[in-house]
Amino acid sequence: MRTVLFDLFGVIARPQSAAGKDRLVRTAGVSAPAFWDTYWALRPPYDRGGIRGPGYWRQVAASLGTHFDDHRIAELIEADICSWSAVDDTMVALIEELATQGRHLALLSNIPEELASYYQARHTWLNHFQVCAFSCRIGHAKPEPDAYRWCQQALREEPDRILFVDDRPDNVRAAEAIGIRGHLFTTSTRLREHLAQGETPR
């Protein structure tokens, strides 16, 4: 299995941090339950690139029955990026090893433009990926089948020659539904063993 297609958050990058989430709620100045319901409900078009950060946060404010001025929106964008900014150094090391071994590497991430730009500006290990399929730039988000098909076509590989690694079962199942092999990520050690053994993913 020479081609490995990675998810970003929850695999290479850490999930959204608790401290970062608290900062977002404080910056918004609304109750946490209402904030997170709205944050996620309005997120898909932002992740797909249909709207940029200022427009997204204006929609969030309107849905919450409040108003964010330009300064508050800038603070929310910065806090949002910060909340998703931590990476797993053990996974970055594994990426470096796989690149040295000659593996073909690709990335598929549900991510808005501001966050994608942040990662590209700060993380040179992204240069190891032949394809970086950021949802905001390809117009498709997991678990939509077209997100995986876009990656397959960009990689010019048959589906069963690609191993997709993600921490969400629904995303893995969606990849497997179009013939891509899937590995449900739990730990870097387990993934390393899986790649070394070359076992058939489940």
C-alpha cells in the first residue's frame, strides 16, 4: 500500500483544544450550548469554501441573535485558528518516515480557508503530501463521496491502492463505500504497526 491518504484533525493535528474552545465561547460572549450548536450547524459551507471567515461569523451572530463587529470577528477567527493549531509530533515524525520510504502521501481535511492558510504557512511537513485536498478548495467535504473521488482522481490511483486514515468511523466507512481501503485511527503506534504489517484494513 504505497499511497496513504490522511485526515488532518484527530490524526496528524490534535482535536480542538478545551482551552481554545473556552476562549471562543468567552470571545463570543454567549452561552456555550447555544454557541456550539450554531458553530457546527453553520460550519459546512465555511468548510467547503462557500463563505469566508467574516461571513461565517456574521451568520453565527445572526443565528444567536447578537452582533459581532469587525474587531470581534477578527478575534473569533484568531481564536478559532488557535483552537485547532496543535499537532501531534509523533505523527509528524511518522509522516517524515513514510516520505523517506517513498510512500505516496495525501491529505483530505474538512477545513476553512483561514485555517488551511495558517497550516500551509507554518508546517513544512505538508510539503511531503503530493495532494492536499482541503475541503475549502475542492468544494467537497467528508463524508461526501465526491471528496474521496476527488482525491482518487488527483492521485491517479485505483481506489483499492489507497489507504485512508481517519479517526471518525463515518468518514472511514464513506471511503470504503467507494472502494478505498480504510483504517480507523486510534494511535500512531497502531497505525505504524498496521502499515508495517501490510494487513487488510477493517
